[in-house]
Amino acid sequence: MALLQHVCSVPLARAVRSRSLTIHSRSVSVSVSAPSLSPSRVSQMDSQVLLGMSEQELQQLAIDFDQQKYRGKQLHHLIYKTKVKEIRDFSHLPQAFRNDLHEAGWRVGRSPIHRAVTAADGTIKILIKLEDNRLVETVGIPVEDDKGSYRLTACVSSQVGCPLRCSFCATGKGGYSRNLQRHEIVEQVLAIEELFQHRVTNVVFMGMGEPMLNLKSVLEAHRCLNKDVQIGQRMITISTVGVPNTIKRLASHKLQSTLAVSLHAPNQKLRETIVPSAKSYPLDAIMKDCKDYFLETSRRVSFEYTLLAEVNDRVEHAVELAELLHGWGRGHHVNLIPFNPIEGSEFRRPYKKAIMAFAAALESRKVTVSIRQTRGLDASAACGQLRNEFQKSPLLTGSDNLESPSNVSVVA
């Protein structure tokens, strides 16, 4: 439907308005009765969304509605620069054009914030209420260095829940519902910018879900964030626990963004106990694909390693990890992530002494290491902690509790 809307003639664009209007009116009833929308309905809704469209696509849309081409440029400015959320508020556009867009079932595609939690360190976790009444979580992480330079990272989700069920991750324990559409990914970044009143400088696909299982929407959102929201490709990181054939697909796009692969173990046997999906994607196969990714893109792969006390955090594990990395080439980087506690987990966070010993063992073997600073722990916004009870079932109307960004305390 999206392609049809972009290239169809003016008469055809008008001809589908009655059908589009029916879809739009149903979406209004969704907020009242809160039924669960099927994936096909979600796909149909995405075809009528302005957020995520390029300037060229918006110009074509304007032409399809008997408007001058420059109206599409105005649309682009309103969506991505002014960040207007409703078509009725497109004050720079003729009222007739706004009415036509509304009657044809088009909408901006911004969702309300259901709840926001601010941690003591200024990190904010928000729950965004999607059109099918499911909630998705995203995190804004502000960092100011000693020189006064300010960085704002948006940790975005790619799915509602996650089907991979990594043993240490809260998201997998909460169940899985569906993939996010491109606009549902992009709007997370815009919501963080609105809360902090500051541009997002970095985006990491490390929230809820496995990005490689939703690669089409992730790549579309990546394009939009880079070209329309204007975040540099090198400021974007796509994370994966490993899905067969997808690293090759990603490499073919030759992005200048960082690929972060979640290893969590230095050998196949241990990895299978931590990451159940590892059985279908052996460690040697992942490492070969990472080597090929580097050769294809000239971009260094970053390896994520969650440290679990007395499971994978011993010095001998670090030595084995260094041997694994050196066996598959040079230029690797390991990001150590001390386990963040989640309810009902048997895992524990290692002591600082064990973390430092692990890092030292890698560094002594010429492996570049960083230790991720834990942020948002008291708001359950830290790595591996994202989870909500509405991942599987939609939010009921009686639980509706929307918060305006203006009512959220923010450290900016």
C-alpha cells in the first residue's frame, strides 16, 4: 500500500480514500476497546504513516494530492524539524491539503508516552503506547564529559518483546508480540529528543528485541535517522545476538555504522547455555561472518560480553576469548557489560575485582577493551532490564495513564 500511495495517479489516490477512511475510523475505536491488532493490520497502518518517509517520497505524495512539489518539502520540515505530531497542526499547509490527508487516512505516526521513569543519574526510560495498545520501551542516556561536551544516546527497541529468550535478559522473559514498523522505531528517537529538549547524538539498537529479526524495518529506520533526522551513520550501532545469514545481508548495504555482536561466551558449549538460539548459529560461523563483514565494510566489529558471576567471568574465559578473536583476524573490540540484576534471575553481578581481572587479561593479550558504565539501574533502564507486562497482551483502557513530556522531570 505504501508503494501504491507513492506512485499512483491523482484519481487513484482519491479513489482509495473511502477505504483508507474506514481504516482510520477503526483506529479511533482501537483506543476505546483496545483490541489486539493483527500483523496484517499493523502493516496496513504503516502504509498510511508520514513518519519514516523521505523528502522525495513526501514530495511525490504532495503531487498525488494535486499540490505543488514544494509542499512535500514543507511536510518534511514539519515532521522532522518542527516535529509536529498531528496533521491538523500543519499550519504551514493549506487547510484543504490537511483535510485531504486526514480524509485519506494519513497520520503522522507519533505515539503518546504512557509512562516515564527518571533515574538518579539522569537516564530516562519511557514506555511508548503503540496504536495496538502494546508498550515498547526506549531509554535516553545523557553524558557530559569533563570538557563540557554533551552526548545524548537513544537506546531503541526493534520489536515488542523478543523471541530469543537469552537467559540473562528481562525482555525475553516477558514474551514476544511483533516486529516494530519503521516509524515506531524512529519515533522513539524523537520522543527522547522531546523529553530532553536536546538533539540525540547517538542511536543504539540495543533495546527490546533482536534487530536482525526485523532487518527490513531496522534498515528503513536507519535510513530515516541518518538522512531525515540527520544522525551520522557512525553514530548509530546495530546490535545482534546472531541470526543466520543476516550479518551477510547487513554487510551488503555497506553501512558506516557499528555492528555489535553479543557473544557472552568464548566457546560454543557455554554460549548455548546462555544464548539458546546459539544452537542454530555456531560460534565459528558467527566469527567467519564477522570477519567477512569487516572485509566488506572496513568497519571494526564490536563484541558485547555480559559478565555473569562464576559463569563466564573467570580469567581463563578471558584468555579463551582473546584466542578466539585473534584466530579470526585483527581489530576487534570487546565491550564488557557487568550483569544488571533482574527479577527471578539466577545470575549475579560479578565483583569489581573479577571484572577488572577479566579486562586486564584481555588487554595483556592486545584486545581493546571497554567496560560499560551502568546507567539507569534504579529505573530498571540498564542493559538487559527492559521488560513490561504488556509485551504479549495489549494495554487495557482501564490501565491508560498517559503522561505529558512536560510533566516528566528531566536532567538535561
